[in-house]
Amino acid sequence: MTPNDIIDKLGGTAEVARLCQVKPPSVSQWRESGIPAARLMFLKLARPDVFAAVDASEETKKAA
């Protein structure tokens, strides 16, 4: 799953910026450079519902 996919599934740039208490341009940069590890861990804790769906989807792809 790419940073773009993660950010989109979390509700977009503005929503991720709100969750992480950063400005939207920072999140836009993550789309290109990757989500910093600490922020990604935070997002997984803040929105486990999104990441559970992502993990299940990737497991299905691996099994096929």
C-alpha cells in the first residue's frame, strides 16, 4: 500500500493533517516522500479500522 492509498483511505490530506496536528502541505509531501514511521504508527493507533481493512485486502491479494 502506497502513502497515497493510506492518506486517501484515511479521508484525504486535510483529515490526516488534522489527525496528526500538522499543516496539509506536510501531508502532501508525505505522498511523495513517504509517511514518517512515527506518524504511521500514530495513524495505525488512531484509525485501526482503516488499517484492519487494508491488511485484510493485502492478505487476500497474497493468497490469490
